[in-house]
Amino acid sequence: MIRVRRSITWVALVVGCVTLATSVHGKTRRIEMPHYSFAKPTERGWRVKRVPKQNETTTLTRQVSKSTFQIQVMVNIIRFPSLRASTPKEIADAFRGHEESTMIRWGVEPGLYKLEDLVMGETDIGGKTFFTMDYVVKSQDGAQISSLYLCFPRPMGNEYFVITHYSETHPDGPPPAASLREDFEKLLESLQLVR
């Protein structure tokens, strides 16, 4: 399995937390966290793991043959007052730039993987603006297709933002014909932030 090293901040926030795992079946239900909520995808075999403390991480995972599909939703607290005065785009640009440089420093430069097709953008889904970063990571073990979406509760003066990350990890050859990206897009549409 390809492992893309995330920023040190992400790793530190997950250490020592209690997790709760459940399966997603039946009618649409909402995952509720202090800073966000969203409708769980239904009838597709997603496993849900929640880490309610610290960064409020919710991870949805689904295995299809040898491919792993994952959606992570988490909160990033903006700790510095100077950053809180910045626009969402300025904060998103800094965060995405840091993620890109982290992947290059810890993955590309040591020769662990290649980083391809990296594109940053902005899109509106469900009345919310998301700052995006799509990329592909390739190694001798296969490929991981990823999308990072950042959403802010307000146009200015934000104390936090929500990170939503989608990945498809395919260890052998091309991905299966059916992608689960549609579930990710439905989750983004249903995402609500606490203002």
C-alpha cells in the first residue's frame, strides 16, 4: 500500500485518540462533530471510524478487490491570530503549499514515489466554496489518486477550517471501472460547518 506522508501537524493530532468504528448501512444518517456534520454515504459498504477528540477526524474506508477507497474529514484549528486575519484563499494557499512541499521533501526527493498531475483550484459545491488540490502519487507498489478539499465557515476571521481528503489506492495496474468519487461529492454537498 502506498503511504503518503502527511504534514507533521496531521500525525501529531491523531496520536493517542480513542476511535469508534461502525459500518454504514440503511438510510442516510449524519455524522455530527462539534465543528461539522455530513450525511454518510449509504448502501456502499463504507466503514466509519471517528476520532472525536482533538481534530475531530472521521474516516470512511471501503475495500473493492485490491483497491482501497478512503474519505477523511477533519478540523484544522488556526492557532495564530495573524492567520485568522487572512482570507480563506490565503490560508488555503499556505496549507496546500505546505502539503506539496512536505510530499516532495519526504516522498519525491528520497525516491519513495513520484508526484504527478498536481492541480490546485477552487470550486463551489452545495453553496460552499472549496479550495482544492488534486494529485497522483505513483510508486513501485501502485498508484494513489487523491483530492484535498478545504472549506472555511466564514469569509474572514476564521478560527478553523475543515479538511476533506479523498483517495483511491490501487496496488496493481489501473483502477477498477467504478470509482467511489460520487460518494465523496455527495458528502461535500451535504457538509455543514458550525459558524
